[in-house]
Amino acid sequence: MATLYSDGIAKVGRHVFGEAATYPIRKIELSDLSEALRLGWEDFKAVPSHAIVLCVIYPVLGIALFRMVLGYSVLPLLFPLAAGFALIGPFAAVGLYELSRRRERGEEVGAWDALNVLRAPSFGAMLELGVLLLVLFGAWIGAANAIYVSIFGHAPAASIPDFVTRVLTTSDGWSLIIVGCGVGFLFAVVALCVSVVSFPLMLDRHATAIDAIRTSLRVVMKNPVPIAGWGLIVAALLVIGSLPVFVGLAAVLPILGHATWHLYRKVVEPDPNPPQEPPPRRKGHRYAADFPSALFPWGREREP
């Protein structure tokens, strides 16, 4: 009787939520991380201008966020903002995955081929998970601000030296560092677990957001040490890229984005029956008069 009941519950679940897709997972080693980074560097060297254009949003976003906060009250949010880029980076890099996917297939990669991701069958699913990461990012900024206010109150720092002195030379400052890093670590772990291969999987296999998250969680459970190492690499590179007012992210993020695609290739088995895709169209000549319509995929439909 219990078996019949559980089978009935399972059938109802499949009817309501759909059949969950299962993607075979490989076991990887720490050496695979360096190989993924090497391949990401090769992609970045092959299409550096494309990657920088795609990731210029990060310095712009950082400057815009600074301007939203008056006076020195922005200082407590500098580190949380820099660390928070790790939460939304996987979504912002979807165009980079597309460039790496095309290079992997031996196609000629153009500057605006990254925009073809907008026409991907699973782009809606990518948006769903992207919104989730944006909510997580907002929650982290709110939590970081709440931690600062609970320790130092609402009064802004009088100056940058005053803020640095308060944080680095007082017991309250060290409490802020310890508690803030601990809470930030929890947010980063959640983001890493749900998105380590989610976006490349949705782009490559047209997976749903739920199936992509499930697969990422399975990847983490099967490869806890390499994925933890990957998280540390991402965190370290983001800190390095954030030091000169976020400008370094314009180089760090493309490399990480391309490397994430190659990490996905190493940890998820390829599709044994990949869908047949139309051959790439021959690229026509570009003319100045075509700008800016040539920037958008739908503006190139009638090219020869």
C-alpha cells in the first residue's frame, strides 16, 4: 500500500513539475581547474576586444553604485560590492560562454556573435536564474549594510583614513571583518552551488533552470574539493580585479567567463546526440552606414 502511495505521489510530481532531465557528471581533479583557466586565457587572447566590451558593465555598475550613495557613507559598501560581483558574474558572462562555444566548434567568431545568446531557446530560463542571482546580490548588500550599522551605527565615516582606522585598528572593526566575511562566504557558497555549470548547461543543452540548478548541485557533491578550489580561484581573481576601482574586472571577468565554459565541458558529459544546427552564415561586409543597427542580431537577418 505504501509503495502504491509513493508511486502515485511520484507520478503526480512528474505531471505537475515535469520529468527532471539527468546529465551525466564526471569526476575532475584540481589539475582540470588550471587547464580550464588556460583555455579561458586562450579564448580571451583570441577575442579580447569582445570580452572587454561585454564586461565593461562592471566598472560602469561600480561607478553608478558609488554615485548612488552620498558622501563617505559609500565606504562600508565598497568591499561588499566588489565581493558581490561573484554572485552575479555567472549570469553576466552568458555572452562569453557563447563565444567559447563557437570557438570550440571551429567557427569564425565575430564581435557581436555573443548577442546570439538572446535567441537561445533557453534564454528565458537563463533570465529566471539570473533574477535569482540578482536577488541574492541584493540580499548580500542588505546584509552587509545591516552588519555595519549594527556595529558602528548609522553615522558615516568622517574620511577615508578615519574609516580605514576604524575597521583595521579597533575591536569593532575586526568584528565587522570576521562577521562580514563569514556571512559573505555563505552567500558565495550558495551562488557557487546553484550556478557553477548552470548557465553553460542551459546554453548548450537547453536545460530548464531547475534542471540546471540540480545539475550544478550534483557537480558540487561529486567534486567538492575541485569546486571549492574553483571558488577560491574566482574569489582571489575578483579581489585582484576589484582593487583599481573595479577596472581590473574588465580583464579578469572575461577570463573567468571563458574558463567557466571549459570547466563545464570537463565536468558534464557531452550530449551523445547533439541537435543539428544550421551552418554558420558567411559574414558580409560591414559599412559605417549600418551602424548602429548592425549591432543587433535582428538587424543582420537579410545579410548575404
